[in-house]
Amino acid sequence: MDTATSSSPDAPVRAGRDHGGHDRIGRRPISNAQVVTAAVGAGAGVAALFPIRVVSRLTGINPVTIRAWERRYGLVMPERTPGGHRLYSRADVEVLRAASRLVEQGVSISRASRLLDDPVHPREHREDRLLERFQERLHALDEDGMSAVLEASLSADAEGTDEQLLDRLPGLVPTLPRLEQRFLDGWLEGLLAFRIYQRVAQPGERRVLVCSPTDPAHRTWALVFALGLVGSGLRPAMLYAPRLDDLAEAVQRIDAVAVVLGGGARAWAGLAPGMLAAPAFVEDAGEGFLPLGQEMGDARARVISFLSTDADPS
């Protein structure tokens, strides 16, 4: 596995040597020839990929710092071997060198990451790579790795939100095997519970009941929608495939100020207007429902805006 040492992630700690000629992580400095030998796939027409120990020597940055910059700020997105070892491209090396120079000039690493994000790494490309990394970790059923990618997306976003990555997850579901669908939902449920637990309940905090049919895509959609409500002054509660009478009872029991129904009006065809003691939102228009629209971020903003102004969003 990657060699670890203790170091602050906010400064480019140099990989120095001890008096015996060894570097501080226990290996002798490698020569240029050794760097070439260590590069993976360095043949003609194939881009070289370097393990983290080689990148540390090429950049002078401690491996712990490299990993922290990757995990917290999404600065680089290395490939992975089947065994989980990081492999960095030449472009990754140059980005790390540039970040190190900026940090040495007094620029914070979070700002350096944003400066390097454009034009070297356009945001759209960064988001695509984060999503690819997330899907890789999901395929490995690696919940810690999934959380690390989410943390990187949060740090890389100038607005300080991870919703851009989360909001794309429902679109993955139709392409996933059943095992990965269920693993993803379990991870999202844990994340939602943790974020709700972290929040201190506010007096008068209003609750929104978020419901979904049984199919995996809408279940994931509902979980992601609920995650985005946390921190907006609204407290989501989840209910999966409820009977209509149970749904009506749940609204009353938690004193919900709104109900969000995943799956569109057709999935809730038996729900008559006036059956619920709270306004009900669905993705599409339907009699007795308020429309959300198809885009996740806009739909969530629509509910929050409606409840903050008590105005009809249509």
C-alpha cells in the first residue's frame, strides 16, 4: 500500500533524507533511470503512470500531503491498480508541482486548487472524473472510498457543496448491477442519518416527508433529494413505498409541512386531492400535485422556496 508519514496536508512537505542517504520514508533516492523503469505503461504510444513514491521524488512533496490534496481538494485524480495502488500521470505531476509553487508563495491549497481548475482542469471535466472515481469505488463496494470522493467534491467546489456529485447519482442507477444499487442506497441512508444526527434540532424546524416507489432509481432519487434538504432549515423524513393510508397518517404524525413524491404522478395515481394534510410535490404535473420538474437541483430549490415564501411555485 502507499507509504504513509505524518504531515500537515496544507503545506508541501519535502521528502528529505537522513544522514545515511535514505529518504525519510525509508528508501534511497531514485535516479532518472529508475523513474523511467518505475513508470507503468511507459512504452511507445502509452502514457507513463507513476506510483506515489516516484511522484513524491519528482515533486518533492510528501506522500501524505499528496494523498490529502487528492482526497480533500480533488487536486489530482490518479488511476488505481487492481490492488488499489495509486498511479499518477505526467499531467498529475505537473499539477502537483504547480500547486506546491503556489503554496510556497503563500496561496492556500484550497485556493490553489481552484486556480488550477481553470483552464488546466475545467470544472465539468473535474466533475466527470469525480463521478468516475465514485463509480469505481462503488464497484469495489468501498464505502470509505466513496466518502473520500464525496469529500473531494465538497472541497473542490467553490460554493462548498457536494450536491453536484450527489445529484448525479440517480442517473447511475439504471446502469448498475442490483448489488451495487442496494449498496449505494445503504451508503446514502447512512450518510443521511449521519448528517441529520450532526445537526442540532432547531425550535420550530419543519419536517418534509420524502417518499419513493419501490424501484431502485426512484429510491436513490428520494435519498439524494432528502440529503439536499439537510441544512436548509428543513428536516427530511424518508418513507419507502407506503400504502396511501399510511402515507396520510405519517404526514399527520410528523406534522409534515410538505410531501415530496418520487416517481411522478402516475406512481401515486390512487392519491386523491385533499387526502394529505400538506402540499404534495411530484416530478411531473398532476391533479392535486405541485410540479417539481426533472432537474434535481431546481426541484429541491422549488420546494425550499415554496416553503419559505408560502407561494405557489407553478
